Amino acid sequence: MAADYNFSQFKYLENLLLVHGLWSYLRIAEMVLNFFYKNVVFVLVILWYQFFCGFSANTFFDFTYVQLYNLVFTLMPVVVIGTCDQAVSYQNAQRFPGLYMLGIEQSRYGMRRFWIYIGEAIYQSLACFFTFYFLFLNDMSSTGTDGDLYDFSTSVSVSIISIATLTVGINSYSWNWIMFASIIGSIIAVHLYAFIYSLLNSAESHGSGVYIYGSLSFWAAYFVSIFLAIFPRYVILFVKQVWFFENIDIVREMEKYGEGVHLSALEERTSVDRLQPFSDSLRSSRKSSFGDDDYLELSPIQPESGIK
């Protein structure tokens, strides 16, 4: 991507690169990777079904779910990441220019992270598909009827959309009210659509909503599939941020616990070493893990002199 900028003084270059450049890089990287992820996880569910229908190209989902997947159900969370996500505050993006190295080193957008997201999509699609496959393999309602193909596919589509939406939320750096509304709104929208659409006589999945939403087995499998799909991602992120953290993780932790958030609070400080984190034990472990040279990368810019 390329763009032209016009600014009157070179001092504005600091804001353009260190703040908006950092934010834009992280937003675009996550938006693109999550866009690939959410499409792959949906398509792979159809692929797993082909192994059970002899690759006959038999339709798995009601076609309206395919049409609305990108258009409605999973659109807003990715859009919010690309426009509103904010990894660190404006003040700390300025004070710690070492964070800009994330873009220079291309640590957030590359083939390695691309394949990590694809691998996650493969795992989540398998977890979701086979959770409901084994459910419908032996499930029977209290009336003695069992589910058909569209009951199965509607259950999978509702679950995979919920999983994809929540995963995009986990991959974001900040859960502001816009992100929260987009995640919850997308999940509510797909449930409402699955139920209301199935009431239409012209719908291919007619009656599926009434059948699955009246079944306790569906709700149990729904939450189990979400847990199986998302829990490994949560554990990996936890381990990464606690034991294999990066500079940006330290700054975000400082913001969370009230250190280094405001620019005025840093005016008289010349290094991160002089900041007091929320716990002395964690402070010592963070610094010793970095080593002296790496730790200095987080040193803030010296306070400006009187020369403008």
C-alpha cells in the first residue's frame, strides 16, 4: 500500500510514523490475517463434509449462509480491527519509539503468522464439524425423530460463525465498545437469522431452527465446540505474554496497571527502568528476561528542549 502525505513541519513526522504508522501497521496486519482466517475456517467445514458424501459436491450449508457469511455475519469485527483497534495509547506510542520496530521487522505480518492463522482455522473447523457430527450420529429428539442434513449444517454454521467472530475479537488489541458491540451483535444476528429464516416455508432449512434450538444437546455441543476451538488460542496467548513477551506487551501491561499512560507523567523520566510497575517481583523478572541491551529499547524519548 502507498499513500502521499503533506505536512508543513518535520516535527509532525513523529506523529505520522510513531503513532499513526504503528497503529495502521498493526490494524492492517490483523485485519488481513483475520480476513483470511475467517474465510478458510468456513470453507474447510464444507471440505470435511465432502469426505462423507463421496466428494459429490452435495451442498452442505443452506446457500443463504454462504451469501451472508462475509456480507453480514462476520463483517463488522474485521472492519473494527482495521479501523478502530489500538494496541497502545497515543502518548505511549510517542514515548517509546522502539515499538515502531514491529513494522520495520515485519513481525506482525508475514508468512509465518499467515500459516499460524491457517493452522488455527484447520483445527477450529475440525473441532466444530466433528463435535456436531458425533452429536447427530446418535442424537434423537424426545419425539423419536432425528435430525436431517440441514439440522446438522445449521448447527455447524451457527457455531462456526460464533467461533470465527470470537476469535477475531481475541486477536484484537483492544475491546472498546465498538468491538464489543460488533462481536455480540454478530453472534445474536446469526442466531436470530437461523431461527427466523427456518420458519419460512420456502427455506431449504425449513424447521431446522425450531428443532435445534429446542434441543439441549445442541446447546451443549454449541458451547463445547466453542470451548474446544478457542481455548488453545487463549492458552497460547497467555503463555506468550507471560513468558515470551515482547516490548509491546510490557507497554500494554504498564497501561493496564496505570504506569506510563499519560505523557505528563513521563516528562521527568529518562528511562523505563525508573518506572515503577504494579509489582516489584514482576518488574525484576521482566527486566532480567530482557537483558540490559534489549531493555533499553523501551527507553522513552528525552523531554523536548526549548528549541522548536
